[in-house]
Amino acid sequence: MSKSLTFIQTNASNPKTWVVIGVTVAGIVILAETRKRRIKALREEHFGAFLDRFELLPFPPPPPPAAKQTLSGLTFSISDVFDIKDYITGFGSPQWKKSHEAAEKTAVVVTTLLRNGATCVAKTVMDEMGFGITGENKHYGTPINPLMPSNVPGGCSSGSAVSVAAELVDFALGIDTTGGVRVPASFCGILGFRPSQGTVSSVGVLPNSQSLETVGWFARDPSILCQVGHALLNLSAVPHKRQRSLIFADDLFELSDVPKQKSVHVVRKAIENLSGYQAPKHMNVSQHVASNVPSLAEFCEKSGKSEDSASTLKALASVMLSIQRHEFKTNHEEWSQTCKSFLGPRFSNDVVAALKSRNENIKSLYRVKTEMRATIQSLLKEDGILVIPTVADPPPKLNTKNKNAVNEFLDRNYALASISSMSGCCQVTIPLGKHGDSPVSVSFLAYYGGDKFLLDTILEVYASLQDQADIAASLAPVTDSNGIEASEVMKEKGNAAFKGKQWSKAVSFYTEAIKLNGANATYFCNRAAANLELGRFQQAEEDCTEAVLIDKKNVKAYLRRGTARESLMRYKEAVADFRHALVLEPQNKTAKIAEKRLRKLMS
């Protein structure tokens, strides 16, 4: 029996005993509440972004006539993956931190920035061991997204992105393996740069997956983004005049919920008045990858839909994640064997899955990567810029429990991230305002080694992009209504074009019908059918949603929206649409087959 319990039992009848007990309990409660409030205040002050605060002062400036330090007066933070002398690099995991010693040297990239005049002020929270793209850390807490506090900030470099977005620092370093810089930059509404793989020193950086990852950085100002890039990549400050050819990935914008008026249209208008830009081109990137990366075919076949464009990118993302797990296991399996006691229920599922992974087709995985590099190089050459949505979805709510929703979010966003990760090309995330409450961004991708070309492009076009984004935010869709008869004529012309397999022409006619009469569900439903034929799944979904709002018993609208959502890898929503069609028409064979297929796929 404990001494405390013995004391209480012996003196139970003494009123002073209960006073002592009451004061003690009250003291414990007050201390706990004080600590809770202190932590809350710290999180509110620093948005939960910082792990360790310190100050690494810049190197003394060189004497004249040497060039001035380009980053003089700027502050920066770094993810918990970069070594700082005399600090333990925690890898976003208290378990890792407990089993490692303080670093003996500072990471080369940090030293480079100090030498260029910047001051390092903090280490930041990150996803555990560099896995994940949501930015949630169950050990240290999730940094607060300044734009959407109830939603995730994106990861794995969540704290670094938040520290820039919250204006706590001028720029920040992170690590990008499967979107670790690109995704949080998008979710927090700032610039994020992923350089060509291997072009920035990784000495003093804990490896997650060395053939995929690269050091990246965040900034609010494009000039600072470029100055950091010039320092880390040792680039010349003199811009090279070169023609630029923008290529819009039409199929990838189909994955995004953002209207093209606020993405594609903004970019097109931004370059109209700039010299040196050729007329934009459009292409289906998924089909291009499927045709030029033959080793990917065996991974597409596993999904049973080798012809489907969405499955091509899903297969590419699957290869990317398999490589990541294989390399992480190779790097850290010895540590895991000596620290098995750490692999408990609070340990990251991604880390455990990586350590348990077994890949018997490693050569096939790396063959896909080699072919992907060659394919993107051939497509972009030295003047091409591929324009894609950075992310497919707005930031999810914090602590989302719905596994199906989380998995669909990961599938869609890893699909977009896999293009740069698997080809090694450079990519920049560019904020373009908001759609509703959510931030909007696009990404520009340039050829491997084209980092200066891409940085110069951003510096040149950024102001115009922001102007056009502001204009797009103030525009409302134009509608007209001159009578039902004229709209019916346009609908019939659309039907005739559809029967003749002239899908684009059909879309134009149905669009005119909708302008004349926007209250007819059939017009939207028919345009959705034509958009499905063209592979424009997002537009098809939007048209069907409009049709359902007008006519809740429109079976075709549910069927076509279900088809569109299945192609967008949003399986749960697709199943709901097919089930709704079955409620309206219990014998509908199309709905029965689709619903059964998706249930099997989701299980």
C-alpha cells in the first residue's frame, strides 16, 4: 500500500487532511490547465509551426569588391530533417529523436544560406519521417493553416509552409518526395519550388527516398523564391532570353474541382501580353505517358483498366510509392530492427508499411522511372512548360476519419505529384487566389535541369498571373435567355452532332441551349454525355449536378455523374450516384453493373 493511501486512511477523520488533499488536487488541476493554456498560446503565437527556436547568424559579409550577400536581412526556418550542429535531427518523430545523437555538422544547404546572409531561426514540424501529404503529426501537433485553420496545412513540410504563410519567416526549407513542398504550398497559398532531383546538396539531410526526394523551399515573394534558388543552385543572376511554350494538361485539370475560369483561363490571359510566349498548346498527359512509358503497362494491367487515363496516373503513383517504401526500408531497416519497441500503435502506418514492404520487381519500378524521365524531357525539351493543377482537392478537414475519403484524396493527389517525382523535373507551385474559401494554385513544370529557366519564368509572369486571378475572382458566369424555342433548336443541333460523334461541336450547341434556357435539366445532361466522350470528367460532373438540382428524378444525370466520378477516382460518391439511379429505376442494368463493380473495387 502506498504511503499516500496509508496517510489518508489513518487521518480520514481529521478535517485538515481533506483540506490538504483538496489543495493538492486543486494545485494539480491548476498546473495542468496552466500548461494547457501555455501550449495553446504558443501554438497561437507560432501557428504550431516551430519545434525548436534558435538563431544561427549569417556569416560575416566578404570585404569589397566581393559581391553583396544576396539574402542579407532575410530569416528562414527548416524542417526537422536538416542537421544543425549540436541539435538532434528528429525526423518528425520522438522515437527517432530518442535513439539518435546530436548532429556533428550543419547541413550544407543551411550553411549555404547562412553564407549568403540569411538567418536561421527555427526547426519546424513535419509529417513523421517524411511520409504523407496532409501535414498532420500526432506527436507534435498539426501546424495551423493560416488560410483555413480547420483544415490541414499539407505535408510533409507542413511547419515550414505555415511559417512562411503566417509571415513568421521570409522563406523556409522543406523536403519534397511525393509532394512534400508542392502540396503545402498550394494549401497555404504560397510559392513552393521543387528543384530538379539531385541538383541541391542533400549532405546533412536525413533520407526518406533518395531517388525521389529533393530539398525544396517556400516563399511569399517570387523575388525571394528566385534568390534562394540562385544561392542553392549556384545560378547566374543574368536572365536568359528564350522562347517559352506553355502546354496545358487538359486531362489533369479534369481532376481539379476548381473552375477553369480560375486556373487555365488565368494563365492564358496572363501570357497574352507578354513577349516571348508561343501560342499555348493542349494535350492529354495521361495518354502521352501511357504511350511513351511502356514499362508502366504491367502496373496498369493490375488495375484491370489499362485503357483508362486515370488508371495510368494511378499506376504511376503506385510505382512512386513502392519506390519510396523500398528505399526507406533500405535506408532505415537496421534502425527499425534495433528499435522494435518504438513500432507501437502511435507509430506512423506509412512507416510501418514501408518497413514491412517486399518488392520483388525492383528493376521494373526503376525502369518506369527511367522511361518517365526521358518522356518528360522529350515532351518539354528546352522551351516547354507543362501547366497542371498542383492538387486535385481543397485541403481536407483536420482529423478526417473517413478512410474512403482519405484514400481517394491520396490517390488523386499522388497521381498529380507523381509526374515530377518520377521524372525528376523541376516544378513550382503558384498561388492564384481562392475558389470559395479554398486556395487555388497551378504548377509549372520544366525539363530536368531547367531550374533557372523556370525561376526566370516565374519572376517574369507572376505579377500578371496575380492580376488575372483578381479579375477572374470578380467575374460571374454570363447567362442569357431569349426563349425556349431557340434553345430547343440548339439542343436538336447538339443531338445531331452527338450522333455524328462530333463531340466538341455537340458541347458548343448544348452550351448555347443552356445560355438560352438554363432551367432545362436535359441540356445539362446531354452536354455531360458529350463531355464524357471527350474525357472532360469534371465538366461532366458539374453538368450532371446542375441537372440533378433542376430535376431530382433525372436517372441519366445520376448515371453520367457516377461515371464521371468513377473516372475521377471518387468511388464512394460514384457508388452513391449509381445507387440513387437504382432507387429511381430498380431494373437499370447499367447502374447495377457499375454499383457491383465499384463495391468490389472498394472492398
